[in-house]
Amino acid sequence: MGEPVQERSREDLRHEYSEVVQNVRHYSNLRFAIFTIFFAVMGGVGFVAFGQGQFAADAALVGRIAGFAVIAVFWLYEERAGQVFEHYRKLAVKLEHTLNYSECTTWPSPTVFSPPAIVINRLIFLLVALLWVYAVFAVPLGR
């Protein structure tokens, strides 16, 4: 959004709004896809790390270390997708004020019983990380 909002034609603003809302949808969907892939990868890494005698102790050790890396990479990826999502959402709200639209400006506010998605996502990653730490120390290598 290089030029000031007031100096552009309404049609240009409508086109930009359309693109921004498409980006909001894209990053919203991407955040769910990140979790799907994350849990699939963690399932595979978990099988290598904790499979009962399926792999050599060295492979299990590498799997346990890789689990921490996978959690960190996907958590960072989710955080960045959340930042970009929020950027486009705020941009959509700004454009809506100019265009007199109300799709994003009327979204319900988070409450105690429905916190923002980023809070829930962080709790899920934290829980998985804590469970991984517990499993790494509770399950002996090379059963």
C-alpha cells in the first residue's frame, strides 16, 4: 500500500481489498495445514524415536533430537504465518473503513472461552514440546 488511501480510486481500493481478503483466507488455511503436516511429521519422527526395537539406538537418538528441531521449525513457521495473517487482517480493516465495508471489522472479539487462535496454537506447541521432553527422558533408548 504505497500511496495514501485517500488519493486512490475506489476501484483500486476495492481491488486491493479483494487481494487482501484472499491473503487473509490463504494464511488462515495455511495455519491449519501447518498443524496437519506437523502432526504427520511428528508421528513419523516419534515412531523412529520411540519404536520398540524397530530401529537401532543411534537412529532412535537422532529421532529424539530431530523431534526438538521439528517442533521448533513448525512453531516458528506457525508464528510467522500468524504475524502475516494479522498484518493482512489489519490492512483489511483499514481498507474497510475507507470503503465502508464491514466483513473484517465486525469479527467477534476473543473471550476467555474463545481466546485468539495464536494463544491456542502456542498452547498446543508447548504441550507437544513438554510431552516430547517427558518422553525423551522417560523412555529408555534401545529397548
